[in-house]
Amino acid sequence: MENFGETEYEEFLCKSFGNSVMYETRLNEKLLAVSVTDIFSDALSAVYTFFDPEYSARSLGKFSVLQQIKAAQNRGKKHLYLGYYIKNSVKMAYKANFMPIEMLVEGEWRCYTKDDELPNQSASLDSPLTF
């Protein structure tokens, strides 16, 4: 995504599968992070989160996920969907920190707890999607 141009960002962030909201994290009046989140009938879906790198020591990515979990609970949703998981990807491996976790693996939803070994990745790109 680092090489996305304006058109690619617009395609990714503005053409949502659901209704989108943006959750902001602020320190006083300073904007520190934004989480673009889609709203579905029984779930929220974390689309993309970005934050000020000067405040990375505050774990804003983790805080943003916790903020979305709280928002899902407040909205009476059953799930927060964090997206595709790849164990060896630095940008995606953080998802394993939020347990229990359900993953679509080989076309089947499976639940994992902190004691379980996670697969190397969730669904392959050609797996049927269900919400």
C-alpha cells in the first residue's frame, strides 16, 4: 500500500462493502490515529488504521483495535473482523494478539484460543467469503 496513488487509495477506502465510520484517537486536540471501519448487521470490519508515527510508542494500532472492539460491543455487534491474517507478515501478525479469534480456514470458520497454534494464514484468496 505504500505505493498507492490517489486513485488506489480512493478505490480502497471510499468503495466500502458496508456503511463506513471513522474512529479517531486524540490527545487533547491533536489527532493521533484514525480507524476506517465498516458497519454490518452483526459485525464491524476494520478496514484500515493509520497513525502519527511520532506517537508509535503509545501502541496506537493496538489501542485502535480495542477501540473498535468497544464500539462493536456498544453497537450490539457479535464480531469485529480484523481481516486477512498471515502469520509471517509483520503488518498482519498483530491480529493473533486478540483472542479468542475466529478464522476462515479451508472454507470453514474455526475458533482459536491463546493456547492453540494458529495456521500460517487464514482463508486463501479464492475461498468463498461469508459474513
